[in-house]
Amino acid sequence: MRIVRFTTGDEPAYGVLTGELDEYGQPDEDARIVALAGDPLYVGIKLLEQEHEVTDVRLLAPVLPRSKVVAIGKNYAAHAAEMASDVPEEPLMFLKPNTSVIGPGDTVIYPPQTQELHYEGELAVVIGRICRDVPAEQATDVIHGYTIANDVTARDLQRKDVQFTRSKGFDTFCPLGPWIETDLDPHAFSEGRKVQTFLNGDVVQDGTTKDMVFDIPTLIAHISSVMTLLPGDVILTGTPEGVGPMQVGDEVEVAIEGLGTLTNKVGRR
């Protein structure tokens, strides 16, 4: 099931996207959005009789994290190597504020404080219930679904500050979307799903989730041993090799096999 958050010009609403995806990860011509009674994280899946054409709505970030986005650094060995770094012995965690979240089609703002803005295409996990100290073998029980993320990074500030708060935390630095897919399990990604990033139509990242150093159950177990996870919290699972700069006017697409495509442009205020 693909859960969307959308607007027709009024208050944001939730719905279920029907139909199939085309070869570009976009809804096909038969796709419709069936409205839901509310946020399924809190009211469950309650379908209404309202339907919308996909072209008649604007898709929003499919989830607004109530408390946090937990991101994982250097979770692909080739990316750690391109950053001249060793693979961490345990998951390397950092936080992105929920104010960094934007949706598909929204603009990533290039801040004046940086001269080196990078894309990082990633698989994102959405947590479905309050949980703490989750054993890896029970990780599926706390997952609401999966979406796509771009862990936008001010690379020069990351080098300057050493820690990641400023370089990863600007407003607009966490595009999410275009929907949440609820019908996959962590093993689908352990077996391998393509993660690709396109810069103005050219492939710049071409990886697979089977190359993650720490798989999704391991990440959930590790993170939840440190902090309580809440419904709507998002985990970014790391990026493959090939990270690089974006410029004002660029269009960045992150595509994950079976999930779809997240597209954003880069601009200035």
C-alpha cells in the first residue's frame, strides 16, 4: 500500500495511491488517490469515498516526523572509502531536525553559509509505533513503511565543524517522498534494491541496498537501544558512493527500485 499526504489547496490530507508505477517510478495513467479519514499512524487505514486524480493534487512529505530524523553515516563501504574514512564498527548516528523535512517537488534551498552543497540519495524507514530496545528479529513489528530521502549536506561545513548538526540540519535539507510503501519487509532490501540518484538526468549514484554495512533490523535495534522511537520518526539508512555537488537550478531525482522517485530542484531564497 502506498500512503500519500497531499493537498488540493486546502488543509493537508492523507490517501492511498492506487495503480502501478511506470518505468520511471511515477504513477501510471490509471492511478488514483483514495482519501483516508486521517493520519494512518494514529487512526489506521479508514478509506473514504472521495477520490482524486493524481494530477489534481500536490504531494507533500508523506510523513512529518513528530520528534526526529535519525540518520546513519557511512553505511556503505564504498561511500566510506570515497570520504577517506573507515567503515564504522557500529552504526554511526546523527540527527536531522524535523524542520529540515520537505516534500516531493519542493525546493532545496542553497544556504549562503556553504559553497559545497551535496546530494545523498537514501532509503528511509518510517517508524509505526512507540518502541524502545527492539530486538533485531522484531524490527518488522515497529516499521510503518519505507520512503525515499535525500540527505542534503553542506560538505564544507561538515569538514569544518567535524560533527554534523549544522551541515545536515538546515531547513529543506531532508526531502522525503513521494509516498510511504507499507508492503515491503527489511529482507527485500537485504536481498538488494537499486538506489540511484540522477543530477539533471545523469546517473551520479548507482548502488544497491544489499551493500549496506548494517541492515535495517540491526539499525533499529541499535538506535532504539539509545533512544525511544516514536510514530512517524524517520531513519535514513545511509547513501551509496557517488555523492557530489548540486548547484542552483539543478534537478535531483532519487529513485529506489519498487518505491518510486523523489524529485527536487535546488534554489535560493
